Amino acid sequence: MASASAWYAAGRVLLPMEAIRAEFAKLSTHHLDRHVPLPRADNEISRLGRTLNKTLDRLYTAVEQQKRFVADASHELRTPLAALRTELELALAQPATTDWPRTVRDALGDTLRLQRLTTDLLLLARLDAHTHDMRPATREYVDLTGLVREEVARRHPPPDLAVNLHLSNASAHAPILVRGHRVLLARVLGNLLDNAERHATSTITVRLTHHPDRQQAILEVCDDGPGIPLEHHARVFERFTRLDDARAKDSGGAGLGLALAHHITTLHQGTLHITESTHGAHLTACLPTHTVTPEVPGPPSP
């Protein structure tokens, strides 16, 4: 009698576990929006069920984001490929009347756009899949002052566009050390400058300021273009976002530059946002700085 009662009681206790197991077994990548049933009692089993449901919610969000990313990437790759194919087919259909130098220039432009887009997509995929590579142990100390100088100096803007660099007194005479990946940090400034060049009328201003008391470096990129409407300040950092589709496509933009810059800045424990401006776009990146204490040499060996 006692064993039967124990068996019955154990069965009642394990019944919610079996319901959770049965529902979990039905899940697949196509049904991650489902949840396991939760028992009414607030016990270990219900807490396990809530943990599983929260995990399923995170998986569902990640899978949906990946689906949207693949769909957007496919669309962006399809457009220049279709243009390139059309140009070449028309040229081959009428080889005698084709302006071959112009055709080659147009084909080269589409190829370069494909190359830039593919490079951005691969970088985004790598950053999404290997965020553990950003651990402090894998980073180096980067002189942000030198990096900004180099990136601005290597730019070749159109003749009617001026790029002005302003360094604060503290940043002009001493290195600003940021711990991270030099190539990725250079990519942040490069993407901000690319965006500014696409929209500036005549002037781009790059400003680097150091606040040692707050251990923060502030990098600002401003242009005198039409600016970004307030309602789009958050949206521009989403992937494949273009506020001016026609102009962005003509200039080779795919709506990934600011998304990449924002992602990289976040991985470096920084922020990237749009500062309100009366004229033009004003993007501000804030990064934590570090002070490296020089090693004091020990006494000479006897």
C-alpha cells in the first residue's frame, strides 16, 4: 500500500515534467515560437519551464533576425548582379555599336559595389559569430589619435569636398589609448566618413576630444548635408537601412556602414549615436580610454 501511494505521488510530481518533455520534443527551427506548458505550482519544475521558455524566446528572435538578414543580403546581392548581367548581355548583343570603354567602366563599378557589399556581409557574419574574439585578452592598445590622423590623411574626397580635422589640445600632444582591434576601430571612422562623403555639400569635420577625468574619448564626424530626421535617428543603425534609396544605390551604399560602425563600437564597450544638429548630420562615437603605467625597471642583477 505504501509503495503504491509513493508510486502515485511520484507520478503526479513527474507529470508536468513529461508535459514539458513532450512539448519540447515537438520543437524545431520552424516552431520556436511555441512554449512548454508551466505547472500552476511555483516549484523547481515551473522555474525550469520558465527558463526554457525564455531560452526559446531568445532563439526565436535570433532565428528571425538571421532570416531577415539572409533575405536582405540576397536582395542586395541580386540587384548589382542583375545590372552587371544586363550590361554585358546588351553589349554582346550589339558588339559593333557598343561603347566598350563605358561598358567596362559600368561593369567595374557594379563589381566594386559587389566587392564592398560582400566584404561588409562577411565582417558582420564574423562579428555575429565570434563576439568572443573581442575579449580583453585578445585586444591591443590602440592610439586613437594616430589612427584618426592616418584615416583622415588617406582619404581622397572629391575636389569640391573638404575634410577638416580638429584635435583637442590633450589629444594632439599625447596618445589616446583605446583597448581593442585597430582594424575594426579604423573601420568605424572609415564608415562614418563614407557616410559623410555621400551626403555632405562641401565640408566634413572630424573632431577628436579626450576627457581623462571620465576616461573617455569622443570622436565626432559632422557634415553640412541635409542631415538625418529625428524620427530616423535610431533606424539608421539598423542593417540595410537607406533613407534615400536612389542616392544610396548610385553611390554604392547598401545600408550597412552605420550598422557596422554601431556594432563595432558596442563591442568595444562604447556608444555611437546621432547628436542633434541645426545643419547636417552629426555622429558621435564615445569609447573608453585606458592609461598604461610604464614598467619600472628592477634593480640590476648581481
